[in-house]
Amino acid sequence: MGPVQSDTHDWDRGWNSCVRSHVLRDYQISRETTESRCPLMVSRTHAIEILSILITSVVLGYIGVVAGINLVAIDTPPPSATETIKVIARTFYWTFQYPNGSSITYPNGTTITYANGTTIQNYLYLKTGQAVQLEVVSLDVAHSLFIYELGIHIDAIPGHINHTWIEVDKPGTYRIECTQFCGTGHYTMIGKLVVT
């Protein structure tokens, strides 16, 4: 029995060494193959990452420049906007103060010139194509001037004057709302922009 066990043991040892040599040989081949391919794959991967970052940076930079130029153009009033109307928000109404020498054309066609300026509550009167600057402020809590049809939305903050401008090309009546919750009468804070 001793030799039989020895033969079996030798056979196992031979089989194990044969399997081990194949496994090691396959591992070395795959390792060599992987090592030879990895630098190429890594360099391509880095090139793709760098290229995608550069392209994204250029696109976002372009969008930022275009947006900045357009925002400056939107916020800059035209040279014809020489008249400044003060918009004063209070709970729960709007007051529009016209400067000295203002002339207002009402919907019935009457035009009145106010040598010392005038103050009107909840109604802002403009002429078609007239560009005016607006100084918006609040006397009590935060309000927000919103004219949906014209896309105008600007905050009225206590102690801080916000500036914007407006020019309407189409006559009509536009609703002025407060979009900042300002108290129990917030829903009543509605004004009208009348363009003749």
C-alpha cells in the first residue's frame, strides 16, 4: 500500500504542479497583456476626460459671456428714458410719483402737464413707446412689483431703491401685482398700468 499511496501522492503533486504552471503562465500572459494595454487605455481615458472638460468649459464660458452681455443690455435703459418715476409700495397699495413737468395722457384723450409733478395711487400712466426709468422702494415691508404681460418683476425693499426701466409698444391696460406676501391684505394690492 505504501507505493500506491506514494504513486497517488506523486500524481497529485504532478497534477498540482501542472495546473499551477498553467495558472501562473496564464496569469503572466494576462498580466503582460494588461500591462502592455493599460498605459494606452489610461492615456486615452485621460485625453477624453481633458477634452470633455475643455469643451464643457468653453461652452459654459460662451454661455456666461452671452448671458452677461444680454443682462447688461436689459438692465441699461435706452438714452430716451430721461424721465424717472418713483414707485412707492405700501401695505396695500402702490404710489407713483411723477417728476416736475410731467405730462400724463389719460384714456379719455386728455393730456395734463404737471409743472410740480404729481402723485397717483395704483395707476401708472405711460404713452406708447415712451421709455421711463422706475425707482422702486417700499415704506414698510418687502413687496414685489410684477407686470406679467411685460415680464417685469422687481422687488420693493424698505430703505433700498431698486432701478429698472419700462417701455411699452402696445396700448392697453396691464395689471400690476405684488408677488411678495406682505400681510393680510396682500391680495388687494393690485394696480394698473395704462398705456395710451
